[in-house]
Amino acid sequence: MKTKTVPLKSILLLLILYILQGVIIGFILAIPLYLDSRGAKWQEQGTFNFVFYPFSLKLAWAPIIDAVYISRFGRRKTWLIPIQFLLGIILFILSFYLTTLIEELKIKMLTCIFFLVYFLLASQDICVDSWALTLLTNYNLQWASTCQTVGQTFGRFIGFTILMTFESASFTNRFIRKPFSLSEKSYGLFTIDQFIRFWAIAFLLVSFCIALFKKEKHNDNHLNLCQTYLSIFQLFKKKCVRQLALLFLLSPIGYAATYAMTNLVLKKYGVPKESLGLLGIPLIFVKILIPFCITQTNRPLTWYNRAYLPRLFMCILIGIYIYFTPYILFQWYFYPILTCLFILNESLIYLMLVSRVGFYARISDPCIGGTYITLLSMLGNLGASLTSSAVLYIAEWIKPDRLAYPLLVGICFLLGCLWLIMQYRTVLRLQALPIEKWHLSSMTIVSDDINEEPPETGFKEEEERRNMTDGVIRDQSME
């Protein structure tokens, strides 16, 4: 089979858009720490937490972005360009007032502003996810998942870790100014205002370049707004979609305790939060490299299956090691071993994540691309949220407290094994379904060769070629 060239321009465009999105998400995740340094109470932190809700509710307006657009301008650019320009303008204006709002603890004002920013980011995410389906149509759609994971991860690293590190006066004075014999300052390499102003300008420049230089392929959506909303219910009429929804709603139960409780238990056992932050630095490289390992896969759900059992065993190893943390916390080998365990676990997490999101991209109907991917992503995130909440509530009932973590890790391991036994064949069957089975209509788009024909067809044609070759050889022998 002839290998298709990688669409570097499309991949670069998607990476830039996802990085911009990730930077602002990481930046907003850092705001509660700045509020805490100014003495914000738990109730005030809880009020600010409302800014994160738009990503969980974006299915409500995803059909609007899919169905309403200006054909001449481009189906995705109709929404993407105004959204990004608006984000850039809001962030640029905010950069002149942000420090004052934080110092004066204007919680309600900050919540309203960042709720609007997060709403625009969620809308931008719908546009970019759905645009990726058409940008990468003639290539392996696994690249859509890779671009999203790598871009958002790198962006969050910049928006959170880089900001928190180099905005800090103490870190900059100790590790940058002092080694270079520079005078100490009361601020870091940059202020939070300068940081957000720089990325506001980046949003405006990228939006201007896309509007001016990037032409979107003509793509007519034959569904009106009402039909696009009804398509959500039509999708759930499909047995395969219902099975996939149940699959991803229940699969997180196997690692729910490790996912929800590990950092909390480590902090309870005396591990400083600064150390937990440093542990996350080597994980960034894992999160960026792992997605590239399966860009050429044609069976993402198979990889999801393969990584599930090893991840369950990693949960057990991490649970055992953390159980003995009070006895080995101050030994020289504690952090190196813990880092290695986290790296292995994070590798499996991102292998499963990229496989799952890649499968979403492969089966989503471009006719309602934004709505379809948003629906599937919401189901996956909902499964993780529900199982994590259930584990944390149950942990309150287990006495003594020290037994809660290892006991729940063990129970989740058994439930995960049970899930794998019951759903293993279902996963393989869903993976083998033709792409058109997942679409609203029987019409399919031009896609990569794997999407266009079932695996069995390829085997049959290969067998026919072998038979023809054998026949020629036999004829030549008879001659």
C-alpha cells in the first residue's frame, strides 16, 4: 500500500490552535493559586470554580456551530475567526486590570470574565475539533487526536508551569539572576499582566493570518439547526453508539481510585505540593511523545484494550508504594521510584486517551462533526467524573482513613478486570464496524483506505492475488 504524505500544513495549523487553547486553559487553572496567595476563602474559590463549566455544557450550542455558517467565508472560519478575535480583545483589555482584580479579590468580577473566556474557548474547541475532520479527511484521522493532545498539553505547560515558575520572583532571583550576577528584583522575568497580554496579541495575529491566508474547502451541511439538534437523538438510536457510550461511561471504574485520590493521599502523608508540581515536569515529555507513537494506527480501540490491563496493574503498584510512603518518605530513593511509576502510568493514560479520541475522529460524521465529537467527548469525561466522585464519597465511609486508599484501589482493580472480561469482545466488534455504520446516513466521505473498506475485503483481495500468482507459477511449470 502506498504511504500517504503527512499533511504538515494542516497539522501545524491544528497544533497552533490547540496550543493557544491550552495556554489559556492552563492560565485559568493557575488563577486559584493567585487568589489563595491573597487570602481567598474556600467559598470564594468555589465561586470561581464555576468558570470551568462551559466545557461540560458545550453540547448545548455545538449544533449551532455546526448548522449556522456563511458558505462563502467557510463553515468553520465563520465561527473560529470571530471567536478568536473576541478572545484576543478580551484578554488584551483584561491584562491592564487583572493584577488589581486579583489583589482586591474581586471574585464575582473575575468569575464572570473568565466564564466568558472559557465559554469562548469551549466554542473554539468545537470549531477546531470539527475542522480537523475535514483538514485530515484524506489522511489518517488519528493525527487529529495527536494534534489535540500534544497541542493542549504543551499549551497547558506554558500557561501553568512556565507562568508559575518564571513569574515567581524568588525562583527567578535564585536560579536566573544570581547565577548571572544580576541584581535581585521584586518580580520575575515577567508579570502575569505581561504574560496574558503577549498571548492576547498571539490570538489576534493567528486569527488575522487564518482569515487572510487559509482557505477552507467548500463544505455544505444539508442539515438545518433543528435537524442538527435532532441528530443527537438519532445517534443514540444506533446500537453501536449506545454500546460505545456505555463502554466509556464504565471503563474508568478500574482506575478511579488512583486517578482521584493519589495526589491527595501523597499530600496527606507529607509530600509538599511543590514537590508534586515538580513531579509533573518529566510527565510533560511523556504526554507529548506518546501521541506520536500511534499516529499510524488503524485500530485505536484495540490499543485502548491493550493498555487497559497494564494500567490496572500500575494502579496496584502505585497503591502499594504509596501505602508505605510514611515509612520511606525521607529515603533518597522515594522520589526517583515514584517518578518512574508516574511516568509508566502516565504513558498508559495517554495511550488510552489518544486512542479513544482518535477513534472519535475516525467515526464522527463530518456533516455534524462538532456535535458528534462533543457528544462522545462528553460521555468519556462524564464517566471519569462520575466514577471519581463515587470513589471520593465512598472513601469518607471507610475507617480508619489510612485503609481507604489501598482498599478502594483493590476494589477498583477487581471491577476493572470484570469490565475487561465482559467488554473485550464488544470493543473488538465496535472497532471492526464499517465507518458508515456510525454515520447518520449511508453516504460516506472520501477518507483513508482503512476507513473505506472493511479489513475482510483487504484479506480477500490479497488471497485472490495469491491464487492468481500460484496459477501463473503452475502454468509456467507445466510449460
